[in-house]
Amino acid sequence: MKNKGWLFLIPALLLMSVSAFIPLMTVVNYSLHYIFSGSAPTFVGLENYVEVLNEPNFHDALIRQLIFSFMVLLVEIPLGILIALAMPRQGFGVAISLVLLGIPLLIPYNVVGIIARLFTQSDIGAIPHFISMFNYDYNVALHSADAILTIFFIDVWHWTPLVVLLTYAGLQAIPDAYYQAAQIDGASTWSTFRYVTLPKLKPVLILGVLLRFMDSFKIYAEPLLLTGGGPGNATTFLSLHVARKAESYELGYAGAVSVIYLVIVIAFSYLFYQVMTHIGKGDQ
Amino acid sequence: MKKRTIALIIYFIILFVPIYWMVITSVKTDNEILRELTFFPKQITFQNYGEIFESPIWRGSFANSLSYVFINVLITLMAAIPGAYAFSRWKFLGSNQLFFWLLTNRMAPAAVFMVPFTELYYILHIYDTCWAVALAHCLFNIPLAIWILEGFMSGIPKEIDETAMVDGYSFPRFFYKIFLPLIGSGIGVTAFFCFTFSWVELVLAKALTVTNAKPVVVTLTVGIGAEGVRWGLMAAAGVLTIIPGAIVVYFVRNYMAKGFALGRV
């Protein structure tokens, strides 16, 4: 009776049907209708999808989102690995480091937004104050580049600790014997890292890449609080684009964007998963 | 000191500059915040904290947030522990597909589900209650919990289950008396991550509450964006939002690093 596995999953599946499956089907249903408050929804087939795919605002939000998420991965994953390698492996430093790493993760998104505003407000902020010494007028409300970079640094600050925690967990799980063997073979620091550590870290790194990819794709509160998606549309990421449409009750359109969004993020996650599981198979 | 220890210390200092900044802003006077940039408050005042503790709105929203986070962590664990057990012990029909489907829910942006959740919870008569937010947060916490717990459970050899059965343990008794204590640290870590993700979430918590169950993250947002924001008050409330989590983190610190060490992926 291998299939009694399903029995154990009943509570989880019941909850997921209420908090995931039914809402998702509702969204799919919206996406196939033209909905305008006050009148009955009309079935329009894939018309909403055609509209979304032809809209320049959607293209811009998507490209912005992809660039942002790839930048996040390119910086946070290597930085996270480096910091995890520098962490103490035993002694009282371990507990202290772990608690310190955990704290930024616990700050609610909008508190992060408040901190960002404390730093960037043109009247009270520390960053505009210091940068003005270099004759540069830093202003997130006016300069797109300032706003995008600020959000990028906020994300790196807030979430690199998660990558460190994951990688550190992976490092702790590598038996010392592997390093001793490498030392006896006279391996350099780099080749020990490349051929012993990195392959062993693969499972946690896959997890880290996937989590950071999905979550950075969802980025919402930081740009909303910093500049409301501006200046112009410079920091209107995909989630913000969807939320705007949903808030203005363009439910059919918002539904179609959401479904396309999900397809994209699932496709990329699946791709990362496949690529990362197949890379360096020979190393192990 | 070794070079990498110094690098690590520098990293931690950078990591804590923003938090330090928020803490000192919270104890500055409004006048000092607006007038000049100071690295140490010239005059320390706890007026902002006092105001929060005296206000029923702030107190109420802290209580609301803690309630839905605790409800969420409890129901997530109750559903995810048996679920993760199933994934760790048996490879059943469709188990891999089901596991991936669960993960895809972690990928869905909360903004997508805002409207359907509102409609659904209206029908269930739980809109604007802590239950609505707690249930909605299961969307991302149950997949994560199953993911982490499955890793811990796979680390426990199957022989332990079999030996217990041979020794005449009934399944529930084995599960409660033997298995759960073995994965205690896993449950602690899972609880920490579920707590974190539910505590920091803003979009759904905001969409599903109006007044009765208004969480602290929403009370905070009200003050931002407007002209003449009371930064000191916002900073004080921000500092207070870190404290419950910091307590949790202190208790699970030794297990935290193990959380993702093993696992299906």
C-alpha cells in the first residue's frame, strides 16, 4: 500500500485547495472574461492574453523584472557563498553569527521600506547628504538609476543572509575527511573549493537559487514604498504591474498577466533546476 | 586575527548599519531628525515607544499580527508534518509531480491572489479576521514547511519506523513518542521560517483585513507616504516588529543552519 502516502497528505492538500488551488482557478476564470464592475462578466476567450502580450507596459515590466532577478542571483549567490566560507565552523562565534544573520530576514517588508526612506529621503536621508559631497544629486524620486540601484542594494542587504544560512548549512554537512584527502593530494585552495566544496554544496545552492529567484520575482513592497514604482515606471516590477491592474478592478487583464507570470516563473525555475542538477555531474 | 574573520566582521557591521540607523532614529526627538544628521542621538527620548504602548490601535495591531502568525505556524505544522512524512517515506503514484506542484505555489506572487482570496473569504465569513490571513499565508508556508521537513525526515533511517512496528508500537504512538522527538530540531527550524515569512508578509495581510484584524504591518504603512511623516514613531514601531522574531531566532539558533542541509532538491 504505497499509495497511503496520499492519506497523509490530506490535511495539506485540503488547506492548499482553499489557499492555493481555488484562488488560482478563480484567477484563470477571470482571465477568460471581460469584467467590468456593475455588469455581468462576458466570456472573451483568450482576448485578455492577446492584450497583455501586446502591451508595451507589460513588456517593459517583464524585461525589468528579468534583469533585476538575474542581477540579484549574480550578486547574492557568490556573495553568500563567500561569506559562508568566512564563517567560523565551531565555537561561540557560530551561534552569534547565525543570530546576526537571522535578524535582517525578520524585518517586515514595509519596515525595510521605512529604513530605505530614512536613508534616501531628500530632506532627512543620510545617502543624499553624503553623496551631495561628491556633487551628485542623489534623488530616488527623480532619477531612475538611483531608484533601481537603491532597490537592488536593499534586496542584497535583506536577502544575502538567507543564501549565507543555506550555504553554511551545506558546508557543515561536508565531512572533514574530504578536506583531509584533498590536503594529502596537495590540492590548492581553489581546486579544493572547486572539486570538493562546490559539488557538495549543489543541493543547497539549487535551493538558494530557486528561493531567491522566485522571491525576487515577487518583489513588491520595496519599490512600492520607496517610490511607488517610479520615477515614471522605472521600478514597476511585474508584481506591481499586476497589483495596479487588480486594484483598478481590471480583473480579466490582471488574471491574464498573473497566469502568464506564473508560467514564466515556473518555466525558469524548472530550467534552473534542470541545468543545476545536470551541471558537473562528473564531479561527484 | 585572520583576514577572513575581519572580512566577516566588516560584513556584519554593514549588515547592521541600517538597523542601527532605525534604532537611533527611534530614540531621537522629531526636531533632531528633521534638523540635522547625527550618528548618536543628542538627546535620547523614549516618547515614541511610550506613544505606541499607550495607543490601543498599535497594541491591537501587534496582537493581531502575533495571533495570525501563531495560528498560521500551528496549522502549517499540523498539515506539513504528515505530508512531509509521506514524501520522505514513500514514492507513491504522482509523488514527484505533487511535490513540484506544491513548490509552484511558493512561486505565485501574493498580488495575484489578492482578489480571489477576498471573494473566497467573504463567502466563508472569515474576511477581516486573523483566520483569513493565517489561512492565506498557508499558500507559501505549507510548501516551504513540507520542503524543509522532508529533508529532516529523510535523514532519519526507515529502519527506525520498522523496528518500532516490530516492537509493537501502534503507528500514532510511534509517531508521537519516537519520530517527532527525533525531528524536533527540524520542527523548530520550520517554525522559525514559517514565522518569518508570515510575519514579514504585507500584501495579503493588507488585502484581507479592514479594521478588526488590522496587522502591525498595515498600521505602519498608513503613516508612510504622507507628508510630514513621523519618522521617529515609524522607526520605533519598526524596531518593535523585530523583537518577537529575534526572540524566536535566539531559541532556534543552534538548529537554524541545519534547516536546509538536506532535502529532495
